[in-house]
Amino acid sequence: MYVGALEFDVLLGDVRSLKQKRSVIRPLIADLRKRFEVAVAEAGHLDLHRRALIGVAVVAADGEHIRDVLDECERFMAGRPEVELLSARHRLLGPED
């Protein structure tokens, strides 16, 4: 069994309240879940209006599959016009870890 994790640090556009932030983040999280069948949550910067830390996790029998899914998730986020992707950090845990 392999477990992959991806952490996005994103900057939001013209957002002036936490309510506006939620209106941007919730559809992104829903799209990631639906499109890539991964677990997703807002995991940090919860009290900041224009920043968000989004965590993605996936479990599979093959490490290469996890790398492919996480790379696709990163390309998806990088192509979204409503957010600026500041950083993306990948982690992969395998049976020997």
C-alpha cells in the first residue's frame, strides 16, 4: 500500500472576507474530489482571507499511480485562474517507510 499527500499553498484573488474565501475554496475542493477521486480538505491558513492551504491525499497499490494522480491535481490547481499557486509539496509513503 502507498499513501500520497500533496499540500497546496495558494493565494486568492480579490477576496475581502472569510465568506468570500469559502465561496472560492469550496468549489475547488469539490472539483478535486470529483475529478481525481482523492480526499481533500482546507488544512491551514484558516483565519487568513487571501491565503489557503489545501491538502490532498490518495491511497493506492502502486506508487507510480499516486505520482500521476498528484501531478494531475497540481496541474489542475496551477491552471485555475481564481488562485495563484504559491507552492506544492508532494510526499509518498510506501511499504518500506
